[in-house]
Amino acid sequence: MLGTFANTFKIPELRRRILFTAWMVFISRLISMIPTPGVNIRALQEVMERIRETSSGATGGLMGMFDVFTGGAMHQCSVGFLSIWPYISASIILQLMTAVVPALERMVREGESGRQRMNQTTRYLAIAICMFQAFFLAQGLQNPARLGFGGVTLVAEPGFGFIMMTVIAMTAASMFVMWLGDQITARGIGNGVSLIIMINICSRLPHAILMAWERYIGIGDIKATSNIFELILLLCLGFAVTMGTVMLTQGIRRVPIHSTRRVVGSRSFGGQNTYMPLRVNYTGVMPIIFAGPLITLPAAALGRIDGTAYPWLAWLRDFGQALSNPATALHLTVYSVLILFFCFFWVATQFNAMQISDSLKRDGSFVPGIRPGRATAEYLDSVMTRVTLIGGIGLLIIAILPQVLNGWMNLDWSMASFFGGTSLLIVVGVALDTLRQMESHLLMRNYDGFLKHGRLQGRR
């Protein structure tokens, strides 16, 4: 394995791509460390530390999750706080709207020109989302009492000028990070947007290791609070979950496809047996991304109800507190139902069995034993439903594991997030995609790949 990594620097083109990617990633991380002008960073960090120590459940988990995905940019409110997420949100919105808006569906089917127009529309929508989010973030910073932090001054000179400066700075930084991702995709190695997200997640790994050392070994006068056997159990669990995540990411269901033989002049085409790969984890991390805010935001809102002033709403406050606690059966049940629901919802909106059946029929291909047309579409739909159920259960296990560790073992979210959930799925998926591209360069120049048997597969 080490020899294979050394071979990557023997290929001039691959070496240039790797170094260019490292430079772009360095710039993106630098942007996430530049504080927003006008914000009292020390006071903000004290507030964030107070939230981390006093909050639990929805509020603490949501704040910790945002801090992990932004690579620590949230902790110091940098100009790169929004990072690439407005672009991701715009992509998800347009991808969902494609299934219900005929104009967007026609645009996607127009080929390369349609994809370029879709990408341009995604960027315009990302700018609008970024400005919207930055505006309300600036409002929250200059009015911390609305967020429940009275007596704290986070902005020295609040007003219209601070809001405009914050919106412009964060929007420009977010668009620049998006441009860096495009440059990595075109001139570097791997998918730029996904790679930036993975680096943001992995940047919190040293902090998680330091917290684990403090928890199980002790640092200076701080004594260990947990048994070393718990650490060994967590390491074994992390290895098993990572292995399961790799299997879930690369798992496919092969549907046999036979193409009829056609004779054109003196040449014949078709007559081959191939297969259609249906990914077990067809939805990726989308169900977790959808289910997370749908359970944490309402739970946090209900938990803030004043039961003393409004006694008749006390049951809603208790419900919100129970829903926000990862250790309760209510939270785990609702979270599991939402993940499974969005697994099937995403497949229903993105997997068009009838369109695939029509394409096979038009190309003279068919599934052996299944009539072309509607029968093929029904067969593909039934197979995809069973595959989605298996993938959804596997995704559910990976998704709830950080919640269980955070709620039952009181493990900090920065540590628990690396044992499953969106963080682990993104890191494993992006790492496999990047290694697959590097392996293709190696095999093209007669070098050995990363595996002795078989080849790496990406997520697509």
C-alpha cells in the first residue's frame, strides 16, 4: 500500500494534480479561519463553550454537528462559516424539483447544454441562499438576546453597516470556496466539493483525539474519567462500523441485461450479456441530512416553551425535551422512522423505472425473462424497493450510532460523529472516489493498484 502511494508521485501529471488539490484545500481551510469583521470572537467562543457544556440533546447535538461540518468555522464565526453548504442546499432543492417541474426535467435531458444551464441555475440559487442565511446570521449576532443569550455583546457596532458587511463577506467567501471546488474537479484529483466537505470534517479529528486522550488517559492535572477498556471497545466498534460503511457504499445489486444482436452492413452490434448496477445505498447521506433538522429544530423550539407562564403548554415542552434527548426511545424511534421514510422518498423521486425501461427498449435491450415496457419497469421498481429496504436498514444503524454514543455514553459530539452518521459516510465515500481516480491513473501507466485483487469502486 505504501509503495502504491509512492508510485503516485512518480507520475508527473498525477503529482501535479495532487499538489494542486492540496494547495486548493489549504486555501479553503485558510478561509474558514478568517474571523468575520466586527464580531467579538472571545465573547462568541465563551457563548459556544457555554452551549456545549449546558446544552444537551437537540441544541448541543445540532451545534456540535454544525461545528464538525464547518471545520471549526462556526466556533469563531469566520467568513467561511457557510462554506460550500449553500451550494449543496441549492443542488438538493433543484434535484428534488426536477422530478416535479417539467421545465427542469427537459433542461436535464438536453445534454451538455442543459447540464450547463442547470449548473448555472444552481449557482444563482446558491447565491440567494447564502445571502439569506448570512442576513439572519448577522441579525442573530447583533441581537444575541433573541437567541437566549442576554447580557452578551457579540458585535461592537451593530447596525445596517455590519449586516451588509457580513452578508457580502460571507457570500463572497462561500462563492470563492465553490470556485475552489470547481478548480479541484477540473485540474485536481477527486470531486472538489465533496473533498472540501471531507477536509472540513477531518479537520476536527485532532480535537476529537485530544478529547479522547483527556477522557481515557488524562492530561496534566486532569484525570481520566472513563475506563481504558471503554476506549478499546470504541476502537473495535469504529473499525467494524467503518468496514460496514465501506460495504454499504460499494454494495450493488446486479440486474442482468441482454442486448439483441443487430446487423448493420457487414458489422454486428449487441448480443452481449451485461448487468445494471443498482446501488444498495442509492440515497447516500440525503436521508440523514433531511431527518436531522426535522427532528432537532422542532425539538429545540418546543424545549424553549415556558411551562410556568403557559402551564397548558407544559406537555409540549416535556415532549420537546424528550424528543431532543438522544438517549430516549422517542428520539430514536422518530429519527429512525424519518430516515427510512426519506430513503424511500428519495428513491421514489430520483429513480425513474419507467424511463430506464423505455431506454432499454429503445436500445434493443431487455431483462431476461421479463417483457419489455411496463413489466420491466415494475420489475426494476420491485427490485429497487427491496434493495432500498436493505440499504435503509444499514444506513439507519450507521446514523443512530453517534446518537446512541452521545446520549447513553455522554460522548462528546466531536468524538461520536466519527463513529457513524453523515460524517463517516462522507469521509468513506469521498475517500473511495478519490482513491479510485488515483488508481485509474496508476493502472493507465502500468502501475499496481491499491488492491491486489479487484479494483476500487466509487459511489457512482
